[in-house]
Amino acid sequence: MGKASRDKGAAFERRICKIMGEAYGVELRRTPLSGGWAQHYDDVAGDVVAVKGEFPYCVECKNQEGWKLESLLTEKHAWFDAWWNQLIKACPADKMPLLIFSRNFAPEYVAMRNMDISSAFCPNAYIRCDDRIIALLKDFIEWDTNR
């Protein structure tokens, strides 16, 4: 991975820390080494870590080009499955996995397991992909922080 890609990913992780931290009233930071640090510490997982307050999610952030949302409606979504599997492998049992992803000129999306949310979650629009739901991050935050 080149420096520009690392910088783009780091900037996206910082943006997600700010958005989620403000919404949930916690202080979030990027996990050092973009999640790689978590391999050495049992209480750290994903790309985002709470440094003040409780945060119920294990978050994996992806800001990459080359994917299309409509591919989730077909069988051609290996990119999504690879991201999801990376998240699930890192996610501890006491956290709920959230995959937050975007690309240039696109909004932030969130993917979560169906079983982690109640049937009351009804975003403006969403996609079901196997056992997951994909929606706009802003819709998820609005629903999750108001329940």
C-alpha cells in the first residue's frame, strides 16, 4: 500500500472517530498502526478505539475506490466479503461489528449483522446482503442514538 492510500485511510478513520465520537458522547481514536496494534493487545480491536467512555462497536473502516454499491445486489461482491471477514475475525464477542465504508464522492455506508439490530431499524433505504444490512451511516447513527 502506498503512502497516499495510507494517508487516505488514516484521514477516513479520523473522520469516523469524530462523527461517531460526537454522536455517542465518547472520545474515539484511531487504533495505532491502523488496527495492526490490536494484534498485540486483547482489549483493542478494529480501526477505532474508545479512549474515554463506553462504545459498543468494533469498527472497521474502508475508504477505497473500485467498488460499486450495486454489486451487493449481485454475486460479485468479493470485496465486501473480504472486508466483512476481516472485521469478524478481529471483533471480540462483547462488541458488535460495524463496517463503515466509502469512496471518493460517495457518502459513508455502514454494514451490520441483521441480528445486532432490532426490527425497529428502518432507514430511508437499505440493502440486505446475506445476513447483513447496509445503510447510510447517518441514518444508522440517527436511529441508534435516538432509541
